[in-house]
Amino acid sequence: MRLSLKLGGIFLVFAVFISLLFYFIGVYGQNRTLQQISTEHVKASGTAFRSLKERDAKMLSASLDVIVQDPGIKARYLKKDRQLLYSHLQPLFERLKGNYGITHFYFILPDGHVFLRMHEKDYHGDLIKRASFEAARNTGKTSTEMELGQTAFALRTVTPYFDGGNLIGYVELGEEIDHFLHILKGETNNEFVIMGDKKYLNIVDWVAFRDKVRSGRQMPAWDSMQDHLLLGSTSGEGPAKQCYTEENVDRLERGASIISQISNGGKIYSCGGFTLNDAAGNHVGAIMSLIDVTDHVATTNGANSLIRWTSFLLFLITFVMAMVLSRSISTPILKLANLANAVGRGDLDQRVDINSQDEIGLLGRAFNGMIEMRRKAEDALATSERKYRSLMESTDDYVYLVDKSYNYLYMNRNYAERMGFSGDEYLGRSYLDIHMPTEIEWFVKKVDEVFLTGRSVQREYKSKRDGRYYLQTLSPVEGQGGGTEAVTIISKDVTDLKAMEETLHSLSVTDELTGLFNRRGFFGESDRLFKIASRKKTGICLLYIDMDGLKHINDTFGHKVGDLALTEMANVLKNCFRESDIIARIGGDEFVVFPVETTCATTDLITGRFNDSLKKYNDASAHEFKLSASVGIAYYDPEIPLSLDELLMKADKQMYEQKNSKGRS
């Protein structure tokens, strides 16, 4: 058989194989890239959802800390007068609902029965069995869980309620999480729904809830799905009906994140999502997402069509060449075979070096053109990926990636400007080169931990660059081999939240009537003062001041005048003592003072000055009452230390001796 025919037959088979291989590899790569883009959308949505949950959990815990420390609320609760407690808390509940979206507010008795629902006053006495409550009761600590209630998902925080050391009940705050979906839509431009498992829902409550909100928005019927129920949505009809189905929820439960593609109205969508589990790990629902991938699919289809036609052209050229090939074409054939293998491995930088004007040269140029067109197709896909990455550029957070050597792989515009970089100047630079040693030590330790464990870590810190507070999260980036190939760092500005926490703390340690420290604030400041005295080996004096005749003032002139007398006594103390001294109201008519850096050798001078201040006030006052007080003094010796309670008892005893001596005189 002629060599040209042999070579033609062999080349024909080989060319068909190469064309098909190139086609299928190209199509597979394009479709896989589209799948990865959709999966990254779902992962980003899941990360954003968890961040929203953590943020609101902190807000609920901070609000509970203020409520359980409020003596006025506790006093009304202990009276077990439901209407009195409700009337007192109604303004606070309205502020919490308006400012922070809190929709649930409970007071629960120690045995688990509801004493008061602020959001549904007339419904009480039922037994609470939720996981969040059980965790708080079993651990004696604050517990936060996202739970599926009778009509909706809610984020709930429960804390034990104590009076002294005695458990008097539990306080719970909660919010429905429907608004999370609209926040996620605003961040990703995707549509979302939240689905709940029917076995955790109540049909009677759902029907009542549906009838209640029917005028506000369209709600599905109970039997619209077999095992699940749509609880909240950002989308209407159309492609949503094909995505949000029972079968798709089941596939999410089995581990899928991207389920199907849906065509509707000239648009193409990816349907995916992630499941929601309760504290015990049980499936209670899912969040599903409808992702518009029309542009990505158009790019992929165009690339696949280009590959298909190029492969067909390659086949035709090879067939024509096979009829006229001779022994001299073996070298160009070998070149083409080597190039085809390189392209199959993904190396698009290679080109065939055939400059002849015959069919072999045409094939070589066609092969080079095919590679260039594929490169352009991949560049187009990369452009689509950059559009997705622009989400990172539009956020107010600082976002960057580092490798195992702490070298920067990526940083968004906000972080680049903060570090003084422009463009890609950060590439090749290390975190270690531009940060202080104190920051580097923590960063290196935690990045190594993320690479080792594959789990995220988090911290809150105050930046030395701008003095603002940030919540920093380090998360693993999974590589194709399954391990961690990089670490993503996101720093979110939480300065405003921190300021709110500090304001709430200040309210919890201040006496509302006088503006002095309350009992809790006094004990906290005294502990700090005791530590200083022990370190410096210096004694300090405690003045225990009991206001004389407050009951007489209240009985004679009324409690408003009594409150005025307490306020005036507090003002006398403020004017008499220094701003650095610790002054507190620890009881109804009881005040204490720790004069900082004052020894008991000068206590006569201090008490004399205080009595003179009372006399001056009474001489100048036009009020119908006169101020008088009995003073007891106790000395704290760091060499023979007493507890604060012992010191108070000692001063209290001396104060009563003085009060009794006044009565005898």
C-alpha cells in the first residue's frame, strides 16, 4: 500500500481522535467552569447568611445583658403582676422592635412556663421546650439558636434570670429572619426563598398566620408542597416555581448545592442552595437561590460552538490532506500531534511552526487559530468571573487572601488603599513586611491554624491605624485537591456596634435617679481600687453614709420630694468629693464613698468638710426639707485585707452607732 495512503488512513484516524478529544475537553471545561461559578455564588450566600446570624446574635445578647441588670424590671417581675410588667416594658419593646427588628420578648418561669409574652400579652402559661431554652436551663448560661417555630424561622437568645444568687426565671429575645433574604439579595442580586420542614410547623397556626398576612403578601397554602413549606421569598412567579420544589429540597438534603438549570423568558438560571439544621443537627429547612447565569451560559455556548466548528474544520482539512500526503509530511504530522497533546493538557501558549502555503500550512494556521479562539473564549469566561469578584470590590469590608508563606494573593480595593497599594503592587509582597510585630505574631499563629485544621477563626480588635473596631474572620479556601490552598481574611467595621455595647454597659452600672454608680458599678470599681491598694501596699478608707429622715420626708411631702432629696444629697457628695473618688448609691438612702489616695489620718477632715457642705446646703436651700446624714468609716489595710462585704459591714456598724448617738442626744 502506498505510503501516502497509509499515512492518510493513520492520520485520518488520529485527526478524528484529536478533534473529538479537543471538543469534549473544551466542552467539559466550559461546563465545569459554569458549574463552579454557580457553586461559588451559593457558597458566598451561605457565608453572608452566617455572618448576618452572628451579627444579630451579638445584638440580642447585648440587649439581654441590659434587661436582666435593670433593677426596675426585676422588681416588677418579682411582684408577678403581669400587667404591671407589661406596661413598664412596652416602650422598651417598641424601641427594640423599631431599632433592631426584635419581634419576640419572653419572661419564662423557672419551671419553663411562659409568664409574659411582650409580643402577645394575652397568651401565657404554656410550656417552652425549644432547644435554645433547654440549653440555657441545662448550662445556666446564655444560649443562642436559630429555630423553626410554628410559622417561621427565628433567631432566639435565652439567658437565666437571677435575683442575687437565686434563679427567678429566664428572659428571651428573638427576631424572625425573613429580612436576611432581602439583605442577601441586595448583596448578590440573586433571588432567595426560605423553606421549612412541615413536621416542625403547626397547620392551625400557619392557616391563622396566612389569613392574617394575606392582604400584605401572597402566602402559599399548607398543602402546596408535601413535606416543606415556603416561609419567605424575594421572588415572584416564573422560574421560581421550577426551582423551589420538594424534589430540589430533597437533593439539597443529599448534599447537592447546584441542582439544575432553568430557562424562562429568555433568561437562564441556576437553581441551588444550602440546608438549615437545628442545634441537634436535624434538617429543619433550606435556603434556595435562583442565580441568573444567562451571560455565563451564552459565553459557554459560544465557546462550545466555536470548538465544535473548529473541530469539524480540522477534520475536513485533515481528510483532504490525507489524500495528497507523502513521506515528507511525517514531521509536520508529529508537530501537530505534539501540539494537540499540549492543548489537551491545557497549555494554550504553544503554536505549530508550519509556514508552508499548502494544506499542511493551512492546517497549522487553522490549529493556531483554534487555540487563539479558545484562549479568547476562556478570557471571556475570566471576564465573567471578574464581574463576580467585583462583589468583593463593592463591599465596605476589607478583604484579602494569603498563601502559606503569608504572601498576598488578592486584596480588594478598600484594603489596597488602606495599605497604600495601587493596582497589583501587592503581588509578591508579604503580610510580614508591612505590619507591626505584635500584629504579625497573632496573624501567623492563626493563619497556620486555619491551614492545619481547615476551620475558620475570628477575633475582634481595635485598629492602631484608625482607632476603629473590627471583626476579623479568617476562612480556608479549598483547593482542587481538597486541602486548604489559601486563607481569606475579612475585616468588618463594628465600631458602631461596639459603641452601642459600651452605652448599654454604662447604663447597667449607673443609678438612674442620681447619676452615681449603682451597686453593681460600685462593686466593679471597688475591685479595681482594691487591686491598686494591694499592689502599692497603701490603705484606703470607706465612708458609709446613711441619709437621715428620708422616710419622714417621703411620708410628709411625698416620694417626688423624697427623690429630690436623694438627688440633692448626691449633688452635695459630688461637690464635696473629687471627680476621681468613687461615689455610689447602693441602697434606698445609703451612699458609699472611696476617697482615692486618702488615708484614714485625714478622715476627720473629710467628714468635717462633708458636714460643712450639708450645713451650707441647708442654709441656702429653699426646700421644705433639710439634709442630714450619719457617717461610718472603715479602714482597708492591704496587710490584713478584708473583703468588700466585711468592710461595708464594719462601716455600717459605725454609722449606726453615730445614728443612735444622734437619737440619744
